[in-house]
Amino acid sequence: MSIYDELPESITLDSVAVFTPTFVLLVDGQETGRITGYLGEDFF
């Protein structure tokens, strides 16, 4: 999915993704966590 794509109505984010990569954790379509940018190998 691209940061420019429109999200499905069933997904709610706390804010829009501006930088890539952005990894968003969803539970039942609601954002519960986020990692923005490349923070190094230790985080992946």
C-alpha cells in the first residue's frame, strides 16, 4: 500500500503516514502502534 492510497473505511489511524517506511500495528482496524523511518537493524 502506498502512503498516497486512500485507506479503507474500516481502518482508523492516529495520523497520516508522511515518511517511509512507516509500519503501523492495527488491532480491529484501529492503530495501536507505529514505527516511522528506518531505525537500524536492531529494531527489525
